[in-house]
Amino acid sequence: MNDPTRDPHAHDPKPDDRRRFRGDSIRLRLLALSALLIGAALVAGYLLISAILQEFITGRFDAEAASVSEALIAGAQVADDGRLVAGTPPADQRFSMPLTGWYWQLEEDGRVMAKSASLFDNVLSVPAGDSSGATIAGPAGQALRLTRSSFTLPDSDSRMAVTVTIPRADIEGSLALVRKPLAISLLMLGIGLALASVIQVTAGLRSLDRLGRDLRRIRAGKSETLPLPPVAELRPIAVEINGLLDQNRSVLARAREHVGNLAHSLKTPLAALSNGLPADHPGQALIARMDRQIGWHLRRARSSAAPRLLGQRTEIGPVVDDILLVLRRPLDDAGITVRTDILPPDLAFAGDRQDLEEIIGNLTENAAKWARSRIRISASPVQAAGVAELRVVIEDDGPGMSDKDHALALARGSGLDETGPAGSGLGLAIVADLAALHGGKLVLDRSDLGGLRAEIALPA
Amino acid sequence: MRCLIVEDDPLLSSQLVEAMQASGFACDSAADGEQGEFQGSTRSYDVAVLDLGLPGLPGIEVLTRWRQAGITMPVLILTARGDWTDKVAGFRAGADDYAVKPFRLDEVVIRAQTLVRRAAGHAQAVIEAGPLRLDSQLGIITLNGMALKLTAFEARILTYLIHHQNRVVSRTELSDHLYDAAADRDFKSIEVVIGRLRRKIGEGLIETRRGEGYVLRTRA
């Protein structure tokens, strides 16, 4: 016997477990990937653009220094005493204000012959060789970019050199001026791209979300087939799932039909056999036992497959109406009135109609057998530990049972070795069996009407 | 009373026919759905016992066709599965009662008798007709409290007339419900039996309407 008390909903994901972003979600992976790529592209862009800008700005400053040094070379001449003298110094104020970092000096064979006023009484110590583009420390401690040109004059054999410096701080200042708007605009571009990818991923996954929702509706028994998604990529999946659902249903229907046919082919000869024997023949007990075994296996074969069938939803109201249609005559004969309270009216059981018919049918038939004048059938939804359940209560005003008999009634028929006439008091055991198959429970108690109160909890 | 038994198992079918005949029914039987549907819709029966698991046309379909054709005879269904789905399907198709296999024959007979009595509009097992009383379950008819000694054929006619008291019952209708399909119909013998009945229960109760039939008159 495979485990009948297994909770058919144990492997249901609880709705609140489905957070939008889990570590293993496609959405998170796509967003992380696009964030990574966008970030890397923007950083690389920033570095590249600022390198180009730095080169450009430095070039502009170098050009300025070069024109100053060319003017100095053009103005330089050898004085009558053979010493190098500068021509007209550059007009730029920055070369005359003290310690601005904008300096020039003229050298002849390593000796400083003339220098800018901004140098005050300092001398630039220039490393030997062609050190254009090098950075040196200035007299006021500033970092200076250096431009140095060597030249000779026609009237002298000495090696002349002109050195012009620009404070690095001025270059950095100009760079900072363009880097800030660059960074801001790249950041805004990044935000824009990130938003775009969120929108893209959300839009792309919406049809997947809808597919999930539709599947959950089937699982909850609210629909039988998956609607075809509007997206071409998902349509084959939906078609396959619908195919599986159909197959599942038809396999189950076939299995039930086979079991039904088996029951029929066994029970008809059994009826003939029973009627061919005298009523007190010992064979009658065997026939009754065979009959019960067939019934038990029939029920078991049908119901153990049912919880696995997807898309099951059975409204309580119509089933109660059908059962009362069958029992109407015996109820009328006995003068028993039945009150039904089913709230809400569309309350539904998440399971097979046949099982619900067996449960309500057997309980109502049992109540009808014992009731004096009243039966009450009520059904209402209950929330038990976050799982939607429904409770069906069937009560009568008959003699009821003692607590000992309650336990006894539930125990009967649970095994196969029952003796005694067929159909006597087995109804309650059948219901208890079915309730267990659906993860529910049958509880017997005394009703305030006076008789038996049978309460059963089922998945809603 | 005439009854139709539609059951494919020959042994069970003959057991049912025997049991029904023993309690005063004239019985026809059919062994499959098509035959049963045809017999039920072409001849007039007081009750039908219909197995749901028939070869050919299923019992539910037979019943549905009968009801669609406006045939209102009471129908007792026999179900092997015995689950509520079968019962509900049967009642929805128009069944009046059910018996679950394996059943006791006397249970089926009592249920069939009850259906016949109800179909004639009598809620109680005992039907009164003036000085006559019919206990439909025991099949006993009393006159002013004294049990009547009747032959089987006399009892059949009187039972039918008691069920349909104060209404004209034609000879054809009467013969339809007295004989099974195999028997020769004989209006003459009906007239003879009616005459014998009049002597046993008193002249005034059964009136003859020329060209129409008979009335068991129990009220003015």
C-alpha cells in the first residue's frame, strides 16, 4: 500500500516563497549581467575619453610653452661681451608675477644667463639631456611641466638652451573642469541604460510570469488548460504542457473505466451467485466479503490517482443537490427535512467530483438512516496554517453514538477482513478513508441537533 | 403489472424474472441495451429494472432515450460499481430508485412494487379503494378487512384496477399490463375474470363502459 496519508499539497510552492528576485532567477541574472556590462563599458569610456582629453589639453599647454620658447630663442642674442642676453621677455603676466610656476630661463653651457621675473631669485634645476615633457619640482614646491629646446647662435660656439615650465596644477585644473561634466554625463547615460535594461527584462519576462500564473491556476484547479501565450517562443511549451495534461486525464479516465468494468464483471456474477444460494448459506458471508474487497480496491484505485490529477475543482453546492436528488424519496418518506448552508455558494473542493460525491453521499445517507426529522448540511471555508481548506459538516437529530462507537465506526472497514453484512456502517469508514487520501480528516462528535455530527476537512 | 428486465447476465436475468413473476408481475426481458431500449419504448410497462453496465448501448443511454421519448414508467437501476457517481448519473437520467450489486432479489422486488404503487399516485404501501385494501408489498387484497381468495390472474387485474381506481381502463391497456410479450392476448378471458371478480367483491364496484373499458368506482 503506498502511503495514502501523504499530503497532496506538500510539494506546492507557497505563494509567499515566490519573491521577485531570488539568487537563481533569470531576471536577476539578466539584470546583473547587463549592469556589469554597462558599468564596464562606461568606466572604459570614461578612461579613454579622459586620456584623450588629457593629451589634448597638455598639448595645448605645450604649444603655448613652445611659442614662448620660440619667442625667447628669436629674441636671444650674444652681447658684445660674448654673453647670452635675452630679448624682450614674454608679455604674459604669469611670467612676471612671483612664483606662479610659469617660468623660463636661458642657459649658456649650463649657466643660467637670463630668467623670468616669476622665478624671483631661484633657478630651475633642469636634468641634463632632452627632458621635454618631464616633471620637475619648482622653487615653491609645485610640480612643473618642462619644455626645453637647445639652440646655437651664429656668433657663439656655446650651447644655448631655453627652458619653459608650466605648473602641472594648471593642466590638472583644466582637466578637472572637463572631467566633471564628462563623469556626470556618463553616469546619466549609465542610469538611462540600466533603466532600459530593467524595462527590457521585465517586458521580456512578463510572458514567462503569465505562463507561471496560468500554471498555478491549473494547479489550484481553477482552469483545465493553459491558454496559448501571445509570445511565439513560449507557445510550444504551452502546447506541450496541455498535451501532458490531456494525457494525464485520459490515462486516469481509462484506468478508472478499466476498474469500473472489472467491478461490473465481478459483481454481476456475484449477485447471481448470492441469489442462487439460500440466505443462510455460509457462502453468503464469503460473497459479502468479496463484494467489500472489490469496493475497497475500486475506491483505492480511483482515489489514489485523483490527487495527482491537475486542474480539479468541484463545487460543493451542485454535488449536495445531486446527492439529495438520489435520496429525495427515502427522505420524503421518512418526513426528514434537510437544511443546507453552503457559504459562499461557489465554495469548491480542490479534488475529484467522484470523491466528493462519495464523501457527501455516504455521510448524508448515514444521517438519513438515523435522523428523526432533521438533517443539516453545512460547508464553509477555513484557513488552517495558511492553507485554504473547507469544512463540511453533516448532522442529524437521531440517537447519535457514544464516543466509543465513534472510534469503532472509523475503524471499521479500514481493513479487508471485515465480517458481517455488506453495507452495514461501512459508509463512515469509507469517508474516513477518502478524507485521508486527500490529506483531510473525518471527526465524529455529538451534534447540537442531538444526533451524530460528522465533520470533514478537505483541501479547498 | 408488467415489468421489463434489462440485464445482460443470463443467470441473474432469469433469477430476476422468476422473482418478479412470483410476486405477480408479467415479465419481459432484454439482454442488451438496444433491445431493452426498443422494448421499453414500444410496449407499455409498469416498471423497468435496468442494469447500467450493458453491452452495446449503456444503461444510462437507454434511460435517457426513454425519458426523451416521453416514457414515464418508473425505472429501477442496477449498478455494479455502487458509487454515488453512478447513482447520481442514473437519477439525473431519470431513474427512480437503485439497487447495488450484489443485491437480494426480494429487495429488488419490493423496490419495484413500491415504484409501481407510487407511479399510480399512492404514497403508502397500503392502498384503499372503497371497501377494498391492497397491501402492495405483501400482495394481499382484503374486502372489508377479510382476505380475498383470488387466482393469480384475478389478483393481477384487481391490483391494476385498484392502482388506477376511478379512471377508465381500456381492455387493451389492461391486457398490456397483464400479459408478457410471449403470451397470447385474450380479451374474452379478461371479461370472464372481471365477471368472477364482481361475484367475489360485489356487483357495484367494477363498472363496464361500453366500447371504453372498466372503471373501479370507489367514489361518486
